[in-house]
Amino acid sequence: MSPVNTSATVRPLVKLSAIRKSFGPVEVLKGVDMAVEEGQVVAMIGRSGSGKSTLLRSINGLERIDGGVIEVDGECVDPGQIDLRALRQKVGMVFQQFNLFPHLTAGENVMLALKVVKKQDKAATRAAAESALAKVGLGHKFDAYPSQLSGGQQQRVAIARSLAMAPKVLLCDEITSALDPELVAEVLGVVRKLAEEGMTLILVTHEMRFAREVCDRLVFMHGGRIAEQGPPAKLFDRPSTPELAQFIGMVEAR
Amino acid sequence: MLNFTLWDILSNLLLAARWTVLLSLIAFVSGGVAGLLLLVARVSPVPPLRIAAKLFIEVFQGTPLLMQLFIVFFALPLIGIETSAWTSAAVALTLFTAAYLAEIWRGCVEAVPKGQWEASASLAMTFPEQMRHVILPQALRIAVPPTVGFSVQVVKGTAVTSIIGFVEVTKAGTMITNATFQPFLVYGLVGLIYFALCYPLSLSAKALERKLNVAR
Amino acid sequence: MAYSFDFSSLLDYTPVLVDGVATTVALTAVSTVLGVALGIGGAAARTSSVKPLAVVVGAYVELIRNTPFLVQLFFIFFGLPSLGIRLAEWQAAVLAMVINLGAYSTEIIRAGIEATPKGQIEAGASLGMTGPQIFRYVVLGPAMAKIWPALTSQIVIVMLGSSVCSQIAAEELSFAANFIQSRNFRPFEVYFLATALYLALAVGLRWIFSLMGQRMFAKGVSRA
């Protein structure tokens, strides 16, 4: 675990400034500032409706923001921007529902964007896909279709698909929530390995124990704002807002 | 009055049916191509394109094919294009087919889960890349049965072109009726010829749909 | 070649157009009521346990759905007199439209009926209802609610298709358009206007049916 680096000289890899977002009359993000440095592992927690998923999705442009600026490794996105291609090549995303392409094999799922977005040649995409699948422990499933894989395996392919694009940061949106309980561990194991290798990760998760063990920093969102953030141990043991205290109590009571 | 045997009547109808088949093929193929372009515009992220495609579809699905034929027939000369029953029929049926196919296919595109759009977007794919590699291959699979089913409407639609003077099987039926005074027999045969053309298409659409449902 | 459009000469023919629209509306209204009634009966027969009945209705549906409306119309208007059945233009038009819509709505309503959960029928039977009672009180309502949009589309198609009734001299909207353009030699303008009127009728028809659907099926039935 790397300590939280607060020194002003380090330029953050991901910088969110005054992010605002409304769905119709409902304002779900009310001016969020957040910075993530290279190699950090950050978990966003909070109740459903607190805005954590929306914030995560806005980082690679799946939600258009209404105000503020998102900066990832020098690529800027503001509400006026439409072309997100450069940003998205630096930001990978893994979804709750896996979203593998069902008409393609595991290997083809991984190779597709390398071919059409990165314009790599056939041999290079093949090699990259093989190594990405091997990394998530599924090198032998290259030719399997998603329907032939378990939920846990599908999610690992989805992780490999994102990793193969060599993103600077990987976003994980409740990636174990759709899994049967016995399949959660294999996916979290992969994420843990990525964290140890120094991958920058931002996770929205309900796995509190995992967040506590693996993350450098916890961000607690409440009512469209960051209510509290800091090292997991501090937040879990000495929450400074009543909302967080109640949230932790609620989660641990489950 | 000449005497017409049943074979005389049938053979003349069958000869005319060639034009029904040819016009159907032309309308279906060119309408399919135009419909694909229309579909892409209809689901594209560019609002003016989307609205224009939507309008086109609404107009062609909200007006009679007969009126579309008349308008094409009388409008093409106004813009300096020499026209015949053939070209008018082909152009009008193509536009008609394009509108219906685009709408059928839009339903298929919308049946592809939203997560597929999001996953491909998060991999930095552009709209054309998403359509080409992720969305259309999935939509196409479920689009086959209703597309085959719609081909029946195209074949039947060609009958209306007889009204602007295109000599296909319905027009031939009218001409033969005028010569033989046997409308019951002639229109009965005309109906059977259409049935022979359309029923296999209907059956295969049904079979394809059953196969798709089993596969899922 | 510069063509100057002239819609003003159409004004003189307003009564003809109004008559045409009225006739198209009347043809559509009558054939919708009778055609949907026929469709409900057809669907009941098609799903009934009486095999010969289901087969006959099936043949009717396939025959109509796989032949053009224009040919059906010609067969009825020009062909049936050979059997001694002579119909006026409007009678032939209505008959053709009813038979046509009847076949399509049989198929549409049948799909709605077959989507009824088995438990609904079993629940009706367990309450001592007879087969027809179950059909009338348990199955039909939700089935109609489910297929209402598809039925609406089909009725619009039949309304638009009625334009070919001009070919047997039924004096509906496209007949009116043909008549006018033969007098004022402005075919493009006339057909353009007639097409716009059809579009308005189609939009109006969809609107009325969506209102009816909301009124009839508002209670507790979800639109699938």
C-alpha cells in the first residue's frame, strides 16, 4: 500500500474539478472535486443514488457532464466536448453486467478494439489478447464464446479486454454485484493482483472488506457530494460524519 | 372473339409474373441498401440526421403506396428526369421498402442491450465502428426473420404498380380479363400466383423465427 | 425547365376532396369495426380445440395475407358477379377491407391470446367458468391490451390500402384526386395534397387509437 501523497508537486493522473450533473430536475452531482494519482487504488462507496456510479461513468464520458472539467493524463473533457476517443484510450472500464460482445469469442472480444481503434496488426493483437487473457487466468479460454463461460470468467474476460488497451486508469463499476457469491473471489483476486502491480484503479464497490484491504483511499459519497475521504482504516474506524457512521453500521449489519 | 384455353391464360400470366418477380427483387435489394443508410441515420448521434430519417419513415409509413407511386411518376419529370412506369415503380417501391425495413431494423438495433453500446464506447470505438463491429452483427441475427417476412409486403406491393401502367401480373390479369371476360378465373389465377410467390417466403420467415427462438 | 407550382386551382375542388376524405373515413370506420370483430372470432376459432375450424380459419388467414389487397378487391368486384354476387363499388370495397383486416387481426389477436399465462386460464377454470366465459372475461381483455399497438398499425395500413379502391370507382380520397387531376391537369399538386391528407388521417387514426387504448386498458394492464 502506498501512502496518500498530498504533495502539490505531483500532478494527479485523474483530476475532477467541480463536476456537475443533473438528470432532468434531479441534480446527482453537485460539484465534485477529486484527484487520483498514478498507482493509487481508490474505492468509492455510498448508498445507491449517492452519485458514485454517475461520477465513475463520467470519467470516461459515458455520462455527459453539465459542468466542471475532467482531466486524465493531460486529456481534458468538459461539457462542450464531443470527441472522447483520446480520453477513452487512457481510461478503461469494467461494468457490472460484463457487457461482453456475445457474437465474439473471448479472444475476439479482447482483440476487437486493438484492431479497430489502435489499428494494430493481426499478430500484435493476437499476442496482446493472449497475454491479457493469461493475466486473468483464462489463457485457455481464447476461443470460448461468452455464453460458454461462467459469470466470473466473463467478468475476467471483460477485465482483460480493458487491460489490453493499456489504459492509464481502470474504472470498475460494481463489478462483482451481478455475480453469484462463490464467483466473487476469483474476480476480486484479479483486481487485487492489478493493484499490487501498480495499476491505477477507481472502484465503485459494496465489498467493504476488499475496499479496506486493497485500497489506498476511500471516498464516501453522499447526496451528490464527497462527504468524506481518506485512508480506509481511518474512515472505517473513526468516521467523522454521522452519514458515514450510519452507512458503515448498515453495511456491517448485513 | 378468340377462344382462350386455360393454358393460354395461365402462360400469359406466368410470363407477366416474371416482371413481378424482377420488380420485387430490385425493390427489395435497393430498398435494403437505402434502408440500411436510413437506419444508420435514424440511430446516429447526429440529431438533424436522426430527425430527417424519422420524418422520411413517418411519411412513407403514413401515406399510401399508390400516392407515392403517383407522386414519383409525376414529380420525376418536373425535375427533368424522363420517366416510365418501370422507373417510377422501381423508385417508389425502393423508397417504400427502405422506410419499412429501416423501421424494422431499428427495432432490432434497439433490442441490443445498452451495455453493448457502453462497453464499445468505453473501448474508444467511434459510432461507425460500434455499428459495424458490435451492434449490427447482433441486430442482424434477429433481423433476418422479420426482413424475410417483409419481403412478402414488397411482392404484394408490386401489384399497386399496375395502376400506373406497369405490366406485371395484376395488370396482365386485367388485360386478359378484358379479352376473355372470365374475371373469376383470371383473378383467381392471379391470386394463386401471388400466393405461390409469397407463401414460401411467409413460411421461411416463420421457420427462421422459430429457429432463432430455440437458439436463444 | 422551371415548373411553377399552382395549388390555388385546387380550391375549386374542395367539396370533391371533402367527399373523398369522408368516404375514406367511412370505409375505414366500418371495416375496422367489422374486421376486428371478424378477427376476434377468427382468433377464437384458430385457438379453439375444434380442429377443422382452426384449419379452415388458418387457410383463410394465409390466403389473404399472401395475396395483394388489390387482387382481392378485383376478385370480389369483378369475379364474384360470375357467381351471381353483384356488389356496389362501396360494398365491394368494404367487403374486401373487412376480409383483409379480419385475416391480419386474427393473426395479431391470436398472438395476444397465446401470450396469456396458463395460470390465468387455470384460475378461471377453477372458478367454474366455461371455455367461452374464460375467453370473454379472462383472456380477451389483456390480449387486446397487449396487441393494441400492432392492431393500430394494421388498421392504418388498411386505411392507406383503401386508396386502391379508386380502381373499382369507389369514390374515396384517391378517386377524388384522380377526378380532379383529370380536370385541372395538375397531377403533382393534386396527389401531393391527397398524400398530405392521407398522412393527416394516419396520424389522426393513431392518435384516436392511442387514446382509446388508454381509456380501455388503463387499469392494471401493463403494456408489454
